[in-house]
Amino acid sequence: MKTTLRLAALGALLISSLAQAAELIPIDVHRDANCGCCKAWIAHLQANGFKVNDHVETNMSEVKQRLGVAPRLASCHTGVINGKFVEGHVPAEQVLALAKRSDLLGMAVPGMPSGSPGMEMGDRVDPYQVIGLTRNGTDEVIADYPAR
């Protein structure tokens, strides 16, 4: 009887784990092998329901150019979700919102602002913006994150 209950419990756990895995949102992340903040941003995405396909690259400039990331929007790593780029330390909530924006080619947090996801450094939080790149090539502020 105890063995049957244990097997039933293990089966329920397995089914629950498979269901959760099926709900993860896939995203590709391209990064340099030596980048620590890139790994921290990946951990942020994973903690927020993303399944990250991690691609270590030798030439990130080439990757950014291929994906249409304008130099003014550049940061250290580049994600791709549903054919759109996600450049730099974009919060997971904004990555999710990108799916609802057919007018955008992608979004970015230019530079590497302290306090953005993956750039947490103690109590320091610099202000930053999430910038969307529209299909006609203009920038649009998607979200403002103030200093704290």
C-alpha cells in the first residue's frame, strides 16, 4: 500500500513537472562566453517562466547586425523571441509584453544600467528606459524604471 502511494505521488509530481515545463516560454539568448551579467539575465528570465536556449557567440557585433539591433540600442547580450530582438537587460515583464506589440521589431535597454535585471549591484539602481524599435525605425519608450 505504501509503495502504491509513493508511486502515485511520484507520478503526480512528474505530471506536474511536465505540465510546468510545457508552459515555459522559449527564448534564444546570444552572449559572449565571458559575460557574467548575461548569465545573471538568463537566470532572471528562467525565474520568470522562460526556457532559455543559450548560444555562446564569438562575434556579438555580427549577431546584433544580423538581428537588426541598432548600435544606439546596443548592450552586451541579445535575445530573440518570436522573431523579435530583446537587447540587453530588459525585464521579463517587458519581454512578455513584446509579444503583444506587432508594431515593434524588438526592444532594448541600452548600455548596462545598474539595478536592471542581471546588473544588480548592492543597493545601487540607476534610472533606465526600455526602448522599442518600431517597424518604421523610430524609437519608442516602452517603460521607465526610476532610480532608487
